[in-house]
Amino acid sequence: MTPGADRVLAGLRRAEDQSCSGQSLSDELGVSRNQVWKHVQRLRRRGYGIEGEPGGGYRLIGTPDRLYPEEIAANLETTWLARSVEHLDETESTNDLASERGREGAPAGHTVIAERQTAGRGRLGRSFYSPAYLNLYTSILLRPTLSTHDAPTLIHATAVGCANAIAETLSDRTAIEIKWPNDILLGSLKTCGILMEMSAEATRLDFAVLGIGVNLNVDREDFPDEFRHRATSLRTHSGTAVDRIRFAQTLFRELETSLERHAAGGFEALRGDYEDLFRMTGQEVRVRDLGGGERVGTVLGIASDGALLLESSPGRPERIVAGDVTLAKAEFPHE
Ligand code: BTN
């Protein structure tokens, strides 16, 4: 959006439900009233409801259900995260674009949001269903001072931030569960996935991209067959539509908090929060590793570096650093 239209919008917002005179906007911006009218037209084309009042005033009567940077910035409670937002109507994957920005030198916290992804992806080569205007698909660029060895725990910090944002939105955390390492479940069904991608030199991280997809308002019935049996959305779960802009603002605030705690104290600082939402301890699970190998064992908990502790033969706990975990008696063990 142009800076002029942005300032007209800010003026209309300040007036709340009162009318704002064209003259005062023109004085404030130092442009002609005709120019103000052109900015208003631009805002209307973007989906804003702006009523023209007799006498030349304007009143904001509706904002579009789009994750526009100016909407997110309006009530954003972060210091550095999502202070620069790039919004696209459609892209293949927001992670690709955020990685490109990382290579170009964009600052930490730069955020890409798309209304729809044509090739949204998850871990282990899976796709992430990304229909338009219903959910949140976002990728955040980070430049942490971390070794590649410690980097995976950023996923755990992200999972805590996502779970907290979902809990706040639903005003309830009883149904929320973290599925190690990177999914958030609601009533045992997936509602949020995290895909971290990194660029590193030797053992030091250059940048990381945190890709987050949250099913907010998509109807469970509308998921393609391959996802429907294991996915849900906040709206399907609670019966109430989610304000996507407010959710994005809550998520960015919670993520900034979690990432700052991680930066100050590593995974150890968040371990209690992660374990509170990790409900597989004591359960018998099946772990599929990245090479396709499989083992069954009892979950003992999460190690201080974020690894899953599994006892597959008595008295010999193993550390699992990557893989996919499902309850051993689950109906769909490989999903
Ligand atoms: C998973 O399910 O394994 C992770 C899913 C991550 C999806 C998000 S949506 C935004 C970002 N862009 C992608 O292509 N993937 C992530």
C-alpha cells in the first residue's frame, strides 16, 4: 500500500466510528483533497469499507478479512518480530520467500504471510493444505546466535509460542497437545504445523526460517481425504470463527516471548512449558526415523536438548533427535 493511503487509513482509524473531514486529512497529509479522495479510492479497492459523508467527510465502516501488513501493525505488541511484513495473495511456499530474504540480508523478524500457498510443505516431504483466506501461513526470518547442534530446539520454542497463542484464542488449553517435535493438536487432531529450514556455514547458523501453518477457519469437512482424518481447525473445534488478524498478532507476540526466553536460557528455559503440553510420556509409541526405519517403545520424556527419550528395550533409553512419533496403537501410524 502507498504511504499516503496508509496515513489516510491511520487518520480514519483514529476517528474510530466518527467521521473524519476531508479537509483535516488533507491538512494532516499536506496534500490536496482530491489526493485524499484518490487514497480513499485505493483503500476501497483494497477492501476497506469507507463511507463518504455529506460535506466531504469519511468514515471507516469495515476492514477486509485479509492479513495485510497495515492491519497487523495496527495492534501489534512486539518489538522486533513481524515489524516488517510482506503480504502475498498467493505464493508457492512462504518458506521459500523468507529464505530468499534471508540470503538478501533482511533483518531478523522479517515476516512473510500468504493468503494461499500453492505448494505449502511440511516435514518429511509432506504437503501442507493451504486454501485461501481461511488460515494463517507465515514464515519468520531469524538470525540467532546458535550452533547448528542447538538450532532444532528453536522448533520447541516455536511450538510453545504457537500453543500459547491457540490457548489464548480459545480461552482454553485443556484440549491442546504438542506432538513432538513440531505439531500442535487440538483434541488429538492437527491444527498447526511448524517447518524450520536453516542456512548454515560449518557449525554456525547463518539464518533460520520458521514456517508456521495454523488451521483457523477451514472447515474440517473441506480438507482433502489425505488430511481429513487427522486434521482440524480452531473454528471446527470451538464452533466460533477466528479473527485471523487478531490471531496473527497474538501469535507474533507469543512467539517473540518464547524466542526471547530461548535466546536467554536455551531450551531449558522453556522445557517445563513444553512438557506441560507434551502428553506422550509413559505411552507406547512408534517412531519412524528419517531413513524409514521404525522402532516401538515407551516415551520417557524430553531431554534437556529437546530430544525424545525412548525406551525400546528395558533399561536402555535412547535419544531420538528427529523422526515422526505416533501412538503405537494409532489407526494411522505413519501420519
Ligand atoms: C508440518 O506439518 O510438518 C509442517 C507444516 C508447516 C506449514 C507452514 S505454512 C507456512 C510455511 N510454508 C510452508 O510451505 N510450510 C510452512
